[in-house]
Amino acid sequence: MLIYPKAHFHPYTHASGGWGSAQSVMKILWREQAFAKGPRALMKQNKPDGFACVSCAWAKPGKPHALEFCENGAKATAWELTSLKTSPAFFAEHTLSELRQWSDYDLEQHGRLTHPLRYDPATDRYQETTWEQAYREIGAQLQTMQPDSVVFYASGRASLETSFMYQLFARAYGTNNLPDSSNMCHESTSVGLQESIGVPVGSVTLEDFEHTDCLFFFGQNVGSNAPRMLHQLQDARKRDVPIITFNPLRERGLERFVNPQSPIEMLTPESTVISTQYHQVAIGGDSAALLGLAKVLLEMDDQAQREGRAAVLDHTFIAQHTQGFEAFAALVRACQWQTVECQSGLSRSALEAAAQVYARSERVMMIYGMGLTQHRHGVQNVQMLVNLLLMRGNFGKPGAGICPVRGHSNVQGQRTVGITEDPKKVPVELIEQHFGFKVPEQMGLCTVDACEGILAGRVRGFIGLGGNFLRAIPDTSRMEPAWQTLQLNVQIATKLNRTHLLPAAHQWLLPCLGRIEIDRQNGVAQTWATEDSTGCIHGWRGSAEPVGPQVRAEASIVAGLALATLPAGSKIDWQGWSADYSQVRTAIGAIYPQIFHDMETRMAEPGGFHRPIAVARREWLTHSGKAQFVLPSTLNEDDDVNPEVLPRDVLQLMTLRSNDQFNTTIYGYEDRFRGISGTREVIFMHRNDIARLGFENGQGVMLTTAIEPEVKRQVGPLEIVAYDIPEGCAAAYYPECNPLVPLWHHAERSKVPAAKSVPIRLSLAG
Ligand SMILES: Nc1nc2c(c(=O)[nH]1)N[C@H]1C(S)=C(S)[C@@H](COP(=O)(O)OP(=O)(O)OC[C@H]3O[C@@H](n4cnc5c(=O)[nH]c(N)nc54)[C@H](O)[C@@H]3O)O[C@H]1N2
Ligand SMILES: Nc1nc2c(c(=O)[nH]1)N[C@H]1C(S)=C(S)[C@@H](COP(=O)(O)OP(=O)(O)OC[C@H]3O[C@@H](n4cnc5c(=O)[nH]c(N)nc54)[C@H](O)[C@@H]3O)O[C@H]1N2
Ligand SMILES: [Mo]
């Protein structure tokens, strides 16, 4: 039996940032033995002459701070620049059966992959192979397979150039099966915003933070997951801009911040209060809260009209630019306060307080993350934010708009250059003209569809351009056995993870350069580009020596696989492209001229360049040519269980990140801001729920999914930690809890797994 260390829980009373952050950076540089390259590399992080942080997708300013990185960006850099190596000698010592018993932390802790490897079933080990042999054998396998039975997954890091090549490879091979991590993340944004305002991405830029009057913040843990944004938030607070937060947890980064780069703040007890109002909404209660805000605005507007005062709503904007307002207003008026309060977990007076600030502000931005998108009605959540913004014309003026905080550093850009399962989203004609092959018409598989295909045996092959698919997806316990029936599994990766350890009949593990390393092709250091959360495209270059001579660039690996797989005579110059990325950029410019014309020169400018966002000019590329008010279909975001009739022993579980991880990469066992150290095996609960259900703080419990009881989904034991969280709600860490999320429990339309609302029951661990 596994012995779980006792959790240490000490409420964290300091601000986020500050000395705790500086200490944490030193610790990881030391542990990864990255002092040789780390500090020098950090100076170049997110700088115009340097590399894009491999951590989050938050915007990189044209005029960066002296040190333009955060605690978690520095951890990501140290993790990649580690001098530790997972070499063929390591694999000679360990079978895959043995490595499957290791934790996520231990697997990645052995350092960077250094040689191309092929799995040998006879010895149950990875063995060294040559690149040429790997390409030849993988190409031969792919040639025998039905293109639609192969999935080309991307995890959101690879550059625009590599991503463009990757989707061309998949399509020239004959499939649109191009899911990416976005399918588990902000796809609810892409679907919702496209329908509501005609663009799949956010509408604000970094400069908007300088002009805004008010920020609303929903379901994003900025202190851990996009800490560089704290600079913009702190600056806004210094101008007295109110920040109104909706989050079930009181996240430290959203409460107080000390800038670790400011000597004065570091040496004095000064810290900035970030949120001026903090509303601990119930899990899945945002649509109701947003409807409540809209209800107050309508009431205020009615009253203003009665009293002959200036209107609260922007009626001119609504008339000129939107459609569907009357129906939306009627629905909002008809909804009872009692329903709003019950579903949101917030009082009418709390919502009135928030709405009053909104009504007073001329330029409002709404910022959000996984707390909104990863629900059954995640798309609706996003559209409710838009509805609220539309009521006061908060689009197309400086300081206003919508700001989804994207995850992986190039996840938005990958979609922009064609990594999407939907061929309607790519310029098919231009691709066919330029590259002389027929783009398949059939819709490809998104992540959930790919998983269903694997379970049903329809998907036979999987290529992973980064990521840790098997750990990131839901329903782990059902997916792992099915995964091992695959014919082909090819993983392009920097470090070892669990997805590499469940062998298919034919399996390769191909080591690639990380972003921070110098990528020399024919002796010339290459540059490449990414797109951040604000639609800004930047050029970058690596600044550290590669981990070893055998490790290849992702672009070169994609080209090698394409050349070995596709029939000879292709119009795509794979070899030329992988030797000189400026040629790929020319091709990207030809296929996407509106966004990427003159890419070579524009991306080199400090601050990069912005893709055009029609909404910013109040142009609406929707079906009606107007911005749409979209009616919510329900206020219960997770209607697999109705909170009004929720069995009393069922809790809504959200699965989330600690401050010491990047997705499935676990840097350590500390969640400093939440006061946890020494373990990840915990469940956060309200003390009344603990008592009501007959448990005690510190006890070990098993978690069982409370929907579809005929399939047993269980995780544990996890230790109960009494925590400031709304009653009826619970929280625990991803990816450990992924076995609890049924594959079908995903957002309507976007198919993003509903990882933030899993109904569970608890039982005492035996
Ligand atoms: N250091 C670090 N940085 C990262 C990552 C990482 O793992 N580590 N991951 C990257 C990726 S891929 C992504 S997508 C982003 C993820 O960044 P986030 O969007 O911050 O994702 P989570 O950690 O899952 O946290 C979600 C937040 O939503 C809140 N929440 C949960 N349910 C609800 C709800 O129903 N309503 C509301 N209003 N709030 C809710 C939680 O309390 C938590 O604060 O970060 C990126 N950056
Ligand atoms: N329950 C639950 N599940 C979730 C979530 C949740 O909040 N709750 N969040 C979802 C979200 S938002 C996301 S984005 C997904 C993340 O899903 P993924 O993107 O698939 O997972 P990561 O953990 O980011 O992938 C880490 C691996 O990527 C490889 N890697 C790192 N850098 C590079 C590189 O530069 N190149 C290459 N080729 N490989 C590299 C390393 O081998 C590392 O082990 O998980 C999703 N799953
Ligand atoms: Mo993500």
C-alpha cells in the first residue's frame, strides 16, 4: 500500500510575489543543477532579443522590465535547462513496467531526453535508435494505416513555424485529426466568442490595461498561472482601478501582491491590494452571477429612466451594434432573485455592489480562465460575459473588452496557423493552390472525439507534438488500457512522462530542443514566432546551448516524418523549410496574408505585431453582422446534478493546479499560496461539510464520481484539509483526479472536459 505523507497546512498570510517567490526560484535552479545556464538565460526571458517563456501565454511587453519573468516562468526555464539527462543508459536500467510505478514528479526529474528511442517489447525497454531509422520505420507504419485512424495532437508550445508545418503534414497525409490542448482549455472561448462577437480570440491588448476603469476577474488564478499579469494589475490598482473578482477560493495572487522586482516593496511591508471586491461564487455559479449583474443593471436603467436621469445601459450601442437584446432582457427580468442567489451562492446585495461599480465605469475589461471554460455550460459562461459587456458598449474602445487568459505559450497561435480539427477554419483553397494537394473535407477529431475513437478501436495511431495526453485527458482509468491497443505511438518530447510509458505495438520517443535552446540549422541560429493571449505575434531566438548533439528541432522532426511518409514529388520543400524558418514564414504569409504579411520584419520589432481584431473596430464578423446577445439555456452550469435537489452527500469538485506545477509537470509538492506543503494528495473542503458528512480534518478519504454509478471512478486516499471554500464545493489537484471525470462530462458544443465540476461522494479510506 502507498503511504501518504501527512499534509502540512499553514494558512499563507503573506502577499503573493515577494521573498517567497525569489526563494522558490533559487530552490529550483539549485535542484535542477541549472546554475550554469539558468541565470544567464533568465536575463533573456521574454526580451526582444531573447526567448519566449515556455510557461504561460500572457502578453510580453515591447518595453520589458529588467527581469521580465515570474517565479513560475523561472521554474519552467530551470526545468528545461536542467543539466540532468534521461539518456539511453537510464532506459537500460529501467523497464517500462517499472517506470509506470513512478510519480509524474520522479519521471520528469531525471532530466532531458537525449536520444531517439524505440520501444522493444521483448525487453520492455526503450532502446536507442538512429533518427534515419526512426523516420523510415514510422513513415512505413503510417503508409499502411488509414489516415483517418491517426491523430496528430499538439500541446500548445511549438512555434508558429513548426505548427504550420505539422498541420500541413497531417492534411497532406489525409486527415484533419488535429486536436490540441486548446480542446481541454479555451475551446469554450473559441466557440462562444466566434458566435457572439465574430472572433475566436480575446479583444484586448496590453495597452488596454493602461486605459481601463474597471476589471472583472472570473475563475483564473493569476498569482500562480499568469503571474506576469500581476504587473498590469498592480499598475491598474495604483491608478485606483477597482478589480472585482469571482472565485470560489480566495486566491492569494488575487488578494495581495509584492513585486519581487521592486527593491522598495521587497524591503518594506508594502503590498498592493489586488481585488477590491471578492465574491466567493459557488462552483458553476457564474452564469447565475452574471445574470444577477445584468438584472441589477436593468433595474438601475429602469429607475434612471423613471427619474429622468442618464441611462445606465448604452442604448445607442445596443441599437447600432447588437442583436437579441430584447429577448435577453426579458429572460433576465423574468428570472427570480431567489434562483440567482441559490445557483450563484451569492447574495443579491453582493451582486448589487459589483453591478454598481460596473455601471459607474466607462471602460470595463472582463478577464477569465478555466473556472469559466471547463464546465458543462462553459460556452454559455463566456457568452454571458459578452452579454454583460455589450449592455454598456464595452467593446471597441480603449480599456474595454474581453480577455481570456490562454494557457500554453503558443496555444492561440497554433490554432491561427491551422492546427484545428475543423477544415472550415483553414483557407483550404489557398493551401490547395500553393501546395498542390487536396485538403480532406471530413471533420477531424477533437480531444474528446480522439479518446472515444481510441476506446472504440477506430483510432489506431497517435503522434504527439509535445504534451502528456494520457495524463491531461479525463477518465484516465478507462483510457490507459485502451491506449495500449494502439498500433502506433510517436511522441516528440523534451522530458519523460506517463504517456510515453504505456506502449503501443510500435512506439518511438523522439527528443526535441526546448524553446530556450539555440536552434542552429546549417550553422545558422534560427528565429521563430509565437502568438500570445492578446493576439500579439513576437519573434524569438534561443539563448542556451542545446542539451546534446542528438536532440533535434521540432521543425526538423516534423519535416523528417513528413518526408518519410508522404509520396515523393510534394510541392512542399520540407528540407528547405526545416533548414531555414524564414521560408516557412513566407509560406505562412502567403496562406494567411491578412495576419502575417511581412512577418519577417514585423515580428522582429520590439513588442512584435498585433493580428487585426475586427471587434476592436466594432466590426462584427458574425452571421448577422452584429454582436449577439445569447440567451443562457440554464443557470445550472453543470446540470448532470441539480444543486436544488443535490443529494446532501454529493459535493461539486473542481480539479485545479498548484503553484508548483505546469499542467502535468510537477515541480514540487508545495502549494505555497494555499498553505500546503509536502503532498498533493489533499481535498479542500468547507468545515461545515466535513462535520455534516461525519468526517474530520486530516482524515483520509476516497473520492467516487457520483454520476454514472455503473462505472466505478475512484481516487484516493486524499487527506481532508478544512479550507475557505463555499459549502457544497470541494477542490483537489489535476492530474491526480482526472480518473474521476467521465469522458462524456464535457462542455456542450466546445467539448472541453468539465474538469471544474465533478459531482463526487466521499467515503472513509480503509
Ligand atoms: N505556473 C503555471 N502556469 C500555468 C499553468 C500551470 O499549470 N502552471 N497552466 C497553463 C495553462 S495550459 C492554463 S489553461 C492556464 C490555467 O490557469 P487557470 O485558468 O488559473 O486554471 P486553474 O489552475 O485550473 O484554476 C482555475 C481557477 O478557477 C477557479 N474556479 C474553479 N471553478 C470555478 C467556477 O466555477 N467559477 C469561478 N469563477 N472560478 C472557478 C479556481 O478556484 C482557480 O482559481 O495557466 C497556464 N499557466
Ligand atoms: N482535470 C483536469 N484536466 C485538465 C485540466 C484541468 O484543469 N483539470 N487542464 C487542461 C488544460 S487547460 C490543458 S492545456 C491540458 C494540458 O495538456 P498537455 O499540453 O498535453 O500537457 P502538459 O502537461 O503541458 O505537457 C507536458 C509535457 O510536454 C513535453 N514538453 C514540454 N516542453 C516541450 C517542448 O518544447 N516541445 C515538446 N515537443 N514537448 C515539450 C514534456 O515532455 C512534458 O512532459 O490539460 C488539461 N487537463
Ligand atoms: Mo490550458
